[in-house]
Amino acid sequence: MFDTLSDRLASTFKNLRGKGRLSEADIDATAREIRIALLEADVALPVVRAFIKQVKERATGSEVSQALNPAQQVIKIVNEELVGILGGETRRLRFAKNPPTVIMLAGLQGAGKTTLAGKLGRWLKGQGHAPLLVACDLQRPNAVNQLHVVSERAEVAFYGPQPGNGVGDPVQVAKDSIEYARTKQHDVVIVDTAGRLGIDQELMQQAADIRDAVSPDEILFIVDAMIGQDAVNTAEAFRDGVGFDGVVLSKLDGDARGGAALSIAHVTGKQIMFASNGEKLDDFDAFHPDRMASRILGMGDMLSLIEKAEQTFSQAEAEKMAAKLAKGPKEFTLDDFLAQMEQVRKMGSISKLLGMLPGMGQMKDQIDNLDEREVDRTAAIIKSMTPAERHEPTIINGSRRARIAKGSGVDVSQVKSLVERFFEARKMMSKMAQGGGMPGMPGMPGMPGMGGGARKKKQVKQAKGKRKSGNPMKRKAEEQAAAARREAAQSGNPLGLPQGGQEPQNFELPDEFKKFMG
């Protein structure tokens, strides 16, 4: 959703790189580009004005003029201001001291309240709670049945005594659900209310009546992030008519310009608490303003990626795998590779995971065109192998490759390519586990096995086998310079410089210094 904004901001900051100091004209030009980028992203005009004012004031202050790298300092300022308009700190759910905690969902029809109720229920269950979904949308056809299906998919409890489709009293259902939750030991009640196609008095009154009946601990307003500036107007109307404590953004994976997300928290004064970024029930998480700002600026979201990994991978399995890799590359088999690949797949879409890595904004096209089914093909190839072949892939010859390809429904070349890539990956992972670096990557100073030693040996070898010049005069000068260096080294003057006011005769800089002098 924020791709266009990210691209515009990246090109703006690119123009600042290489400048030792920023003039007032540079700051004005940068502010103008940022203003255009935000307006094109459909951010509300009052928000844009406040944002640009803050950025200009800080950019012209001492924190930039005294910075060693003013371009990076401007990026830091923009990042901090983005965090500010997105709500500042992460807002957590408030739980009741005496259960159950009541969470009421409100919003327009089509904003995704019913699906989001299931996502929130599944998320709370993962946090160790026992949620109950309550069907209080008795107007929309099949709304009760839809919530029942969603609750089964989310594996959470459901309460819907009325059939809906215009039959039943939603206020009474909401009241009865609290006592039902206490009886069945549910510590969280999620009330799904009715929506309308527009803001009207009937909708506001019904929502207010349910609010008064159950006294919710949290009222969450669901906003479709794809409806642009109308989302801000709707949020303001709900805030004034019913009141709400936090905002949930749905359909954040859409291709709209995303200005609503950047405007709502600032305009309404209520923070965004959750975001839904996909159709699956797992595509839902708490909203972190600092992480979202980081992703908008192309700096990735490593914290969210780490949290997903911690939820998916067990610590014991990770330590066991690290121990195997440390013993040597042959300890890591195709069975281990398949297990690791399936664990990564449980974390969600591969393209979304890659999008959380820093710098991946430059590879949007490649990530968007990534074939998620390639993981399934790879798994099919490995599962078509015998246990012996998975344990020792070197035994896979031509006839075995043909059998594996036939069993997995792929070409023989794909089987060969997988095995070759596995050997390369195994070698790299083993080297990293033993404290080395990635092949082809420069090492850290002082770290053994990081590639520095190999380069040093190569340089020494080149120096030892240095060819003499074919020009007799030049060769003689080189020999004299070498003799002078040897004599100087013996006399305690390693640089070969003249001492005691002696005039240099046939003086020539050592070869080690010539390369620095051009």
C-alpha cells in the first residue's frame, strides 16, 4: 500500500546524499518533494501541513547543521515525525480487572468487521486468552452464519442465539453474552455489531445502545484502509456519535495509496491498534508506528520478522540444528533442509517476509513476481527421494534423478538444480555456523576465517613473483632503490629516507607508497 510513497521518499533522500552541508534551498526543495509525496499518497492536508512544518523546523536547527551526515539526519527526522503522526508509541489492549474483557467492534458495512472479529479472536487465543465471538449484526443477510463459520476456522467459541436476517434484538444478545461468557469461563468477549452503507442516525443509535448495555473496555473502530480520505471523515463521525478507543486498519495489503493510515491517528487523536494485511486469519497483528514508519522509509521491519520467527521456531530445534551445522557440512541433510523450509513457510508468505528485510524496497518487482509455489515444488522433489538419497545426496546419479523427477512431476534439470543449490547452501550455512562469513563477502576485522587471510596470501604471492622491468634504466633504478631500502632497514631507518641533512641521491619511494601516490 505504501509502495508509491516509499519510492517518492527514497528518490527525495537520494538527492541529499553526498552533500556536506544542507543549505536553506536544499531543505525547502526536500520539504516540497515530501509534501508532494504525502499529498499523492492521499494524506489529509492538515496532517501534511503539520508534518512539513515540524520537519522544516528541525531540519534548519542545530541537529542538522552540526551533523556529519546531514542527509542521514534528515531521514532520521522524517522517520521520527512519521512515527509521531502514526500515533507514537504502540497502544496495547486494556484488559478488565474482573473478566470478561468486552471488546466492541464498530464500523461501516464492508469494512471487514466480521472477518476481523475472527482474526482478533485467533490472535487473542495465541496470546493465551479464551475469546468468545458474539453475533450482534442481525441486519445483514447471513451475517450470523458468516461469523459462525469464521469462528470455526479461527478455532474460537461462538455465541449467536438469534438467527439474524432482520430477526432479533442485538442489544439483548450483547447483554446475554456477558453472562454466557462468565458461565463458560471466557475471559474476552468480542461483540460484532451491524454496519451500514453510510453514516446514519439509526446506525449510531444502535451502536450507542449496545455500548451502554455492555460497557465495553475497548471500542475498536474498523476502517477500510482503501477508501482514502473518506475513512477520516467516517472516523470523526463515529468518534463524535459513539466514541471509540482505538482504530483497526483492514485491507492494508491493498493497492490503494494508504493516506488514511497516515491521517486517522493524527486527526482523531485515537491510535491505530491493529492492522489486517491479508485474507488469511493469521494475516493480523498489533500495529507498531515505529515499525510501519521504518517500512515506509525502506528500512525494513526486522523486529516483526524476529517475532514471527520466535513464534514459529522452537529454541531447542534451533540449537540442535546449529550444533549439527557446527560439526560439518555433511551433518546437514535434505531432511533437515525440508524441515527448515516448512518452518519458514509457517511464518507466512515468503514475499511478505522478504519485504521486512532492510533494503528490499529496491527489489519490489522481483519480490512481487516471486512464485510461492516454488517452495511446494522443492518439497515434492525432496519427498520423492529415498531416505538414503536425502541423507547422502551425492549418490543421486542420472537414473535416480529421472525417477525423482517422475515422482515429483518436474523436469530432471530441476532435480539437478535443487541438489546443486543444496550443496552450496549447506557449505555456506556450515561456514557461518563455525564462525565464518558468507562466501564472497568481506570479513570482519580480527575475525578468523572471514576471508581476510586469503586476500593477504594472494597479495604476498603477487609481490614475491613480481616481474622485473624490461627497460635496463628502469630495472637499474629499481635495483638501486631496493638496495637502499635494505641498507636503510639495517641502519634502523625502515622508510629509506635521508638522514642527517644528507642529499638524496637517486632517491625513489618504496613500492608500498607508490600506489598511494598514484
